[in-house]
Amino acid sequence: MGTNTAAFSAGNIAWVLTSAALVLMMTPALGFFYGGMVRKKNVLNTLSLSFVTIATVSFIWILWGYSLAFGPDALGGFIGNLKYLGLSGMGVDKHSRYAGSLPSFVFVLFQLMFAIITVALISGSLVERVKFSSWVVFTVIWLTAVYAPIAQWVWGIGGIFQKMGVLDFAGGTVVHISAGFAGLAGALVLGKRKGYMKENIVQPNQLGYTILGAGLLWFGWFGFNGGSALAANSIAASAFLVTNTAAASAAVSWMIAEWVRNGKPTSLGIVSGAIAGLATITPASGYVTPGAAIIIGLVAGIICFSMVVFIKPKLGYDDALDVFSVHGVGSVWGVFATGLFADPLINKAGKGLFYGNPGQVWIQVLTIIAVAAYSFIMSFIIFKIIDLAMGLRVDKDSETMGLDITQHEETGYNL
């Protein structure tokens, strides 16, 4: 598109840069959301798993991550090539291939924030027993071998599923399904925490942190979904509105389900429902009406609540903070629902089953299966290799003492 800066839109640049900042805030917010739910001996370590991901992913994204995810496609749309290694050839005045009104650096930055939080999400499955060093190594390998190819498939120009016409506005497959199934793989390789299912291992150290984290995640999600329009326009406004609507709907349905089952609603249940709604509306956010968002959110709250309360205990795996149940399973519903509810009056780029395009459902289902399978299998292999090479899990004494002191020589509380 050349170097003519006259075509840049100051409004679009301002909105997408603001959205990028909002999405960056979501990763430390995720740290607080997760950190409040673990035991007090592991709170700093849990926060650190999210925070260090900002640093490692930012570093790798510039060197090769962006080029693999969004560079010109190689291997038939499987992964990008290394044209933009170190962001070479990208000047400040270059137009983005993905949004002509934005400089390339704005798109690079915005997509970086998605890569960061996707990797950080996985940590919730592994907390209270994963080695910090192994986590850092995992983030580098997973970003390169799993996240980058999936981003190319779904969002890359020439990507396999992008060419098929999959609808994923802001990352239902790229972010939430990939992270959820990776988290499940990690939980299976790591094994259960000491005493899991034999004692009440859920001893949240500070649910106030979790509520704070959830509130900041909700706030940041407006940049996550609204910014994915890559412009300050009516689709961004619609995405903003339906994001809030689905979060509220899922918070209500989870709360009611818990109230009916247990006789009391919990603060943890309400915020968990909100996060389920946010994860679920993500792929649909640029395509559906507020009415559809209510339905998507209400169903999300029930599905994710049922996964956490009924299905997970029966299967017995220790996905510590329910990344798979909320993000993985929730977004399977969200991506599928996008194929049902996508309304061309909201966005002419999307038409779902209920608007006369049944073929969209099959594209959505195929993408779900491919992304879930690829992320789970590759993640399982990566976790196994790291376990063999350097050990994935801390020793039993370290786990008993807590990871704050054994991994960092620090404590979260000095009371």
C-alpha cells in the first residue's frame, strides 16, 4: 500500500492503540483473577506467571512471532513466512496489510496483546505446581509452534480457515479454544495437586483480588472485542455493546444455577459467569445482535457452570482454575453460535444459519475441531518434552511449602 500517510485515519489509530492498551491490562488483571483463587503460599507465583508472559511474548513477537502469525503465508496457509523477522521492512509509515487506515506497527502492537493473554490464560490450569523456569520455556515454544500457526489459519491473509470463510471476530478459536485445550493438556501431563479430590484444596487466599481481576478483565474486553473492528466505526460500537450484554447474561445464568443448586449465590460464581460470557461472545462480537448476545451469554453460563460443577469432578483431571471448562468449552459454544446467529445487518461479512446460510455452521465446526485438536496434541507434546528435558513440576517439598518461597524467595503476605 506504499508509504502515503494521507490515507491513515487518526480516529482509527487512536481507537486501536487505546484498545491495545486495554488488552495489555487484561494480562495483569488475569493474574489477579487467578491469584485470588489459589492458596496464599502461591499467590505471588500465580501473579508472576501472567506478568512474565508479557515480557517473554513481547520479546518473541518482535523477533519472529508476528511474522509467523501474520506474515505472507507459507506451506499453503499453514503458517506465515519470516519476511517480517525482527519487523524488518516495516517503517513507521507503512500501511498494514490487514487494515489500510492503520500503520503496520499499530496492528503489530494490537495483535501482540492478544498473543500475550492467550499464553497467560493457560497458566490457570497449571498453577500451584508448575516450575517457573519450565513455564517460561513453554511460553516461547507454544507461541511459536501453536499460537502462530492458528492465528495464520484463522486471521492470516491466505490462512486455511480464513479462505474458507470462518467467522471469528476477536479470537474464540485463536485465543480461547487454543488456550483452553492447551490448559487441559498441561493439567494432564502435570498431574493433580497434592491432596486433590481428597481434601478441600480450593482455599482462595483473597477473593477480592479475583473480583478486582474480573472487573478489569471485563473493562479490558471492550478493547479486546471492540478493537478487533480495527476501526472506530459502527461494528466496534456493536461489538462493545454485545460484549457487555453477554457478560451480564452469563453472570446472571451462572448465579441462578448456583443459587438453585446450593441455596446461595457466591461472588466467585458471579464473576466466573461473567468471564464465561466474555470468552463465549468473543468470536461472535462483531456479527450478532444484542438479542443474540443475551441467548449466547445465558447458555454460556449454564454450560460452563455444568462443566465446572458436574463434568470436571467426574473426569477427575486437575485443571486448577477451570481454563478448559470456561475458555475452552465456552468458546466451542461461542464459535458454533456465531455460525447460527451471525446477522448480515450487523456485519455484511457474516451470515449464519438463522439468516439463510447453513454452510457457515460446518465451517465453524471444522475450525473448532481442527484448532482444538491441534492445540491439545501439540501442547501435550510440548509439555512432555519439557518434562523430560528439565522437569515440568516442582518437587513435593516445594509444592508443600508453596511456590512463592521456593520459586521466588518471596511471600505474598507478611502478616
